[in-house]
Amino acid sequence: MKNQMDTNDRRNGLCQNKTLELLGIHYIMMDFFFSILIAFMTFLRFLTHPIYVWFAQGKKKSVPPITNDILRINATELAAKIRKKQLSSVEICQAYIDRIKQVNPIINAVVEDRFQQALKEAKTVDDYLTKCALNEEDLEKIKPLLGVPVTIKESCSLQGLSYAVGMLNRCGYKAESDGEAVARLKTSGAIPLLVSNTPEMCCCLESSNFITGYTNNPYDTTCTSGGSSGGEGALLGAGASVIGIGSDIAGSIRIPALYNGIFGHKPTARIVSLKGHFPYCYDEKFKSCLVIGPMSRYAKDLKLMLKILVGDKQATQLKLNQKVDLNKINVFFMEGTDSILETRVQSEIKAAVQDAVKYLSSQCGVKVKDHKFELKYTLNCCGKHIFNIKDLPDPLKGENDNIFTEIIKTLFGQSRYTPNLLHYLLVNKIYDLFVSDRTMEFAQLKKTFIDSLGDNGVFIYPSAYTTAGKHNQFYFLTTTAAYTILANTFGCPSTSVPCGLDKNGLPVGIQIMAAPNQDRLCLAVAEELEKHFGGWVPPK
Ligand SMILES: *[C@@H]1O[C@H](CO)[C@@H](O)[C@H](O)[C@H]1NC(C)=O
């Protein structure tokens, strides 16, 4: 099966080479149009930006400060305190439920909660602990998250709760069983509190849909919380969750992590089961680009969650229990894609990349490498790789609807589909028509990247070129995913790390990538950078 695929790939590559020679001009024209389009959208972004800012004037709100100290304890420590009976699971779950009720009217991140059941389960944990014969270590081994509340992105399936994923024709649909990732968290003793908001079918970098509406950024409600794991991002940023899970096919964990000032880890391809995720498709490329992964307010909790999500055997293979010696790490870095067509990276994000490299080399003894990667055409070749996925679920096809009719209808507010989803489908069409197939270039880039990083290298790179945009500004921030799709299409792990706030009070962040199966390097560097940058900063 695998060999056959390789042969096919090679054949496609060879064919493509020949076609390229014959139709070189055609390809140049195709990509030329795409370049013009990007440059034009970048130009429009500058024209429209002041309008967005002007409309948001005086409307900015943020969430109230945290008063309960329980909300400032990391999940690793919460679990330890529950085991030691220093804090009860009921007390902790109640603290989070109170906080969610306080902030949700402001951020609108919850699709459906299960607070009553969660409190019952917490009570069962506390009762169990009063008569439990196991010692603390054994308990930690079997149930590392016993009694700790967790939040779940709606697309990951939490039994009995909404599983509409923002689609009107799925409204009222409930998950019949737990997705595998959720099941593993439950087995580890975690208590799910709710499912959180996503864009329609997870197809946008802004979490809004016709069922739940817009999720707001906890630092500035006129801004987006990102997407597609935007509900998780907003809850974590608001201090209304300590750990959660999201999914990421082009940046959907790392972009909300950046926008909401938290940590998010996109694991190596295929190490976390996707069972129960919606949308899903059987194309192998889809299964290697999409991942489910942990999001958290404290760096250390990512590793604990990843171990649970992959299971003991794989955690050992990934050496997640071994200490990483930062002395032996090579650091590569770039401050942007270097494409002249795209928006420049915000100065605070560039500064964070510089600062991280400086800190790691002066304080941790890492070796800084000069080598730069050729990432100018990421959008073309990595974007094409994603949009080449066969049988991506197309909600319009199922209903016999036409994208252009729906776009016209949406202008008059008459479409059943969100403008976000139609925008995504339009981008898909643009890739089909105007971006040439770059299988060979992509393969070369991927190989160089992975070989250079090896088993001891990390790559520090912006998570996106700006901090959170205003609501609906994503239409003009067309190249945002250029920074994140790299890790999805290469199958590489990547951790988003918060680096303080920008001049508008919005979170700044960067991502740490590594070669496949070297997740531990990203996580170790993230923990180190948390010390330097101060990690999550509560909204004021
Ligand atoms: C976790 O929380 C505890 C209690 O607040 C704190 O002492 C500890 O340093 C934290 N650990 C990390 C790695 O953040």
C-alpha cells in the first residue's frame, strides 16, 4: 500500500516535471495571478485596517480580573493537590464553573456545558479518595489527571454534548460517543466541563457561526479569538480553563494560542488518534495534516496531556519522559517568510523571535545556526499540498448547492452557510485554478527542513505575522496561515509560546518547531521560554 503510494507520488512528480517543461509559461501565468492576488489583498489590508479600528473605537471590553487563587494553579499541581486531599475536585470544578459563568457572557466561547454532571463526577472522585487504598505515586500513574477539569473543542466529540460544529444542518446533533482523545483524557481522570466554539466545520481562522455566534478575544472583545480552536483559546486566555484540547490542520491550535496568550502544541502527525473528529476524511494526506493536541495556560501541562493523548508505549518511543539537555540543541530561526508580497511581521513578534534566540543562547547554551530556509513560497506549495487533499468534506456538495449562488445569497444575508465557510471554499477554488502543483518543490523543501533539524534542532518562527485582528478582519489577513501550515504539511510538531503583550494589550507569541517525533524538544524549549517571557498574562 505504502510502496504503491510512493510510486504514484514519484510518477506524479515525474509527469509534473515534464508538464512543467512543456507548459512552463502556463504555470508561470497561473502563479503570477496568485501572486498579484496576494499582493492586492495585502494592499487592501492596509486600506481597510483603519476602518476596522475606527469601528471598534470605544467598544473594547475585557474579562474581569481573577479573584480565586485556585484558578492560578497549573493542572499538574492541581492533580497533585487533589491526590493529597489538599484541594477537593468539587472545589476546583466549582471555581472553574463560576469563572466560566462570569466570563462567558463577555467572550461567548461555550457551545454546551455539562456542569451538573461534572460536579457529580467531582464528588465521586473526592469520595473515592477518602477511602482509596492506593498510594499517591500509584494513583498518579493510573489517573494522572484525576479530578482536574478540562474543556473540549466541539469537533473532538464529547458524548452526549453538541456535535454540530457550527453547521446549521447539524444543529441539535449530539455526539454518540467520546472521540478517542476525549476518552483518553476521561480515563486519566479528567472531568470535561463543556464543548467550546469553532467556525462552521472548523474552516476559518475566526470562530463564528450561525448557531453560537462570534467568540470574542478575552483581552479585547472587538478582536477575534482566532480559529478554529477559538473557543478553547478564549476560555484559556480568560482563565476560565486550565487545560483543553483542540485540533489543527493549518494552524487551528497555534493561532488561537497566539491570539489568546496561551500555550498550544500541534503534535507530530498521526501520534494522536483522530477517531471521533469532525470533519474527517480518509485521504492519507488529510490524516497526516490534521492533528488533535493539547492547549494550556502553563507550559508544563502540555507534556502531561500529550503523554495521556498518545499513551504510555508511544510516550516512551517519543522519549517524553527523558530530560532534554538544552546544551545539545541547535536553534534555527527566521523572523518571517521573506516574501515581498505578504504583510510584514509585526515588530513585537519579530522582537520576540530575536529575544527568544538570545535568551536560549546566552542562558541555556544552545547553539544558534545561521542557516535560513527558503520559505518564500510556503503559501503556494504547502497551501497546494493541503488543498490537493481528495474528498475534503464539502457541505455544499451534499446539499447540491453552488458556491457562487451561495456567495451572492450571503451578500443579502440569505445563505444557510456562513461567509467564513464560503470564503474557505472560494480560497480552495482559487488554489485549484491558479496555483500550480509543486509536488517536487514541496518534497525538496520538506526534506531540507527535516534533515537540517535532525534529532536535536528546533526552528523558532512567528506563529502568524500579527497579533489578533478585529472581528471579520481575516478576509484581509489572507496569508495568516503561511506560518502555521509548514508544520501541518511537513508532519512536524510545533508549540506556540506566549511572549507578553503588544502595545495594544494583545498577546504576542512565537512557535517552536522540530522534526517529526521530536515533540519533546518543542516542549522543553517552551517550558524554558515560559520562565523568560512570563508565560500566560491575565487580561486586564
Ligand atoms: C505549578 O503550580 C505550582 C503551584 O502554584 C507552582 O509552585 C509550580 O511552580 C508550578 N509549576 C510550573 C512548572 O509552572
